Amino acid sequence: MTPPLRPDLLRRMRLVPLFADLAVEDLALLLEGAVPLRLPHRHSLFRPGQPADTLYVVLDGHVELARQSGRRRSVIEVAGPDSLIGDEAVFGAGRHDTGARVLAGAALLAIPAPPFRTRLAARPDLMRQMLATMSLRLRAMLRQIADLKLKSTAQRLGGFLLTLTGAEDGAARLRFPYDKQVVAEQLGMQPESLSRALARLTAIGVTLAADGAVQVEDLVRLRSFCAEEDEP
């Protein structure tokens, strides 16, 4: 029998948008049977077409969701902490549309889907909240697609760098959270294009340090550059 989730993990689940408004007792019941996992770099969670029988919450690290067509690979999303992945286990045809693999090691909570679905059926309020969460995620992905079409490679990279800090102004020293090749794929560009985009950003005070960190002199200036309709 799987032991109940530790109190600290239950509290952590309140950071997941889907579970934010649930009482701790309801959350404990819904997540009964869930197991925390620590998985290594490039560990495959699932592949396209495989049966979807588990939901995952990312506790720490990142998980890449991608599709492969021949030699071409497209990164759909990189899910970070407090993200829920594997929605197909609850909604849809019950098979995964994408593949998922761990980037640079990650901690996850694996939630068995069958009992989760049974308990969810008794909670229409949570079902509505889950649909709303999925809708928000879809809109975020549509905005990302629009940016890929409307923004230059330098603006896309700049926007990504801005997501790595909670600061609004001043300088910042940032680090890519996972391999630059994955970042390039996520932003819809080739690795060499990412290097050129980074070089383009030097004109507005964004430089790559010898230790691999990215130094941003002025976050407001970078944000303004990313918001411009046309490149200067």
C-alpha cells in the first residue's frame, strides 16, 4: 500500500493552479496513491501513442514535451516547477500526443490516473477548474506560437531571458536552466540562430560571461526591446 503524501508535499500541491483552492483533506483524498520520483537527465516519461495512465506534477527541474517527425523534432513546451503534465490521462483519447523527457534531472509527483479520474468524477467543481487550467495553458501556447511568427529571434531570446528572473528593473545575472539546444528548439530556431540572437542582444547590454552566465545590464531596456513591433 502506498503511504500517504507527506504534509510538506500536500502543502506544495497548493501551488499547482488546479489544486490551489482545495482543502488539504480533499487534496489528500484526490492524490491518494501518488508517489514522488527523482529522475535523471533524459529519462523518458512517455512517448507519443503510449497509453496515458499517469499524471505528473513537476516539483523541481524541467520536463520537455516534444514531437518527432522523421529527423525533425519540435519542442511543444518545457514544463517547469508546479506544472501539471500528462493531461491525456484524464481527458482525451487516453494516449499521449507528445513525448516527455526529463531535462538535467527533475523531481516529480506521479499520480495514478484511474483512481484520480474516479475521484474527479465526484467533484464537478474540480473538473471545471481543471478545464479552466487547460484553457489557460492553451492560450499561453497560442501566444507562444504568435511570438514565434511575429518576433525576431533576438526578441524571442530576450523574452525567454526575462522569464528567468522575477526582478522588474536593474541588472540581472541569469543562467540557462537547461541545454541551449533545447532552448533553441523551444523558441523555434536552430542552435546557431540562438548564438546569433545572443550576439544581437549585446547592443542592448546583454552579454555572455566566461562561466556561461548571461549578464543583463538593464531589464527595462531588454523588456522594451522585446515589446517593439519592429527591430530597430
